[in-house]
Amino acid sequence: MTTKRILILAGRGRYEDPWHDHAATSHVVAGIIGDLGEVEVRGLFRDALDDLDSVDLLVVNSGSGRRDPGFDGSDDDWLAFHARLAGWARAGGAVLGLHQAANTFYDAPDWSAVLGGRWVPGESMHPPIGQARFELAQGHPVTEGLDAVEAFDERYCRLQVAPATRILGTTPDDDGAEQSILWVNDAHGGRSVYSALGHDARSYASAGHQQLLRRSASWLLA
């Protein structure tokens, strides 16, 4: 059997911020799913996808940060990176977006369609981080048999979710309204899973979160 290749993109530069340690969480994720294939953690440079055709699963663990042309290039310099990612995903690629993946690649017009949703600046938000419960729907391999995940994490709220996505997980906001935090998407031509969990390593210490992460990666690699 051919070993599956898993590439984890860790945010840096224009795709990181002071509140998320993407390098640390990327390596934690690598440890959790490491037996599912050959896993590599790679910083988010413009050449990070040059060998994307050999990748079976792309894990995006990045956010939004300093857009400084003198540091890591202009929006135009990143066009080829985003075109490559979108083309690969639409041609059947498998993408797992974690936490801030809904809040990254604002310079990429196709990213929200690939992921199946988006954090909307000025509208999306999260209450203070803390112990939280994330309810899971049944009837899909990612969540079948898992009722809920409890983890120390942020509860992302008011995300913009594409109509064609299948929502598999929710969490209540402070007013009790259910917010979509886990979904699958194949409307773009490939398969994507997005999980809003994963602010820091404390979230990944949850056994339930680890199981959900492995289920998501396994389904995407199938």
C-alpha cells in the first residue's frame, strides 16, 4: 500500500498573528495524525505548494497577519500560490482547514468556496476562550458515533457558511443560539473539512478533539 502524504501548512508572515502559535499547533496536529501517513509541517512561504501534486491531504493551519510586500511579497506575488491551491482542490484535492483557516487567505478569491465558509471581519466573533462543548451530528463518517467534543477552546460564532456545505457540528453562543463550527464541503470539486476548534495546544489535549481530528483526516484520505 502506498503511504499517504500529508502536508500541514503553518501560518507565518501575512498568514499569522500574535494570538495563535501556528507552528506549535501544527506540530501537535502532526503528532495526532502521524500514523495516517507521512506528515510534513511546512511554513507558509510562496513556494510551499511547489510539490502539491504529490500531496494526498493538505492541512491549512494559518490565519491573517502582516501584509508587508517588503517582507514576504505583495498580493500579486502570491497569485500563483493561490491559483495552484484552488486548482488542485477543485481537481479533487483533499483539504482540512483548522480553526483560523476560516480567517486566512483573504487575498485568494477562491478560498472560501474551497473551504465552504469564511470568517467575516466585523461580524464573526468568539466569546472569551474557555471550556466549551461542541455538539456533533450523526450520519457522516467524520462524526458517526461521536456525540460531542469537550475542549478548552474558542467558540467561533457568526461564520459565513456556504449553502452547499453539510454542517456536522455546532456550539451555542452566549445567547444560546447554535453556531456552525464543523462542516464538510465538496461543492468545489474536491473534498474539504473545516473545524473551528484548535486555538492552541490545550484544545488538542482533549481526547474527543483528537478523535475528531483523526476521523476528519481519515475520511479525507479515504
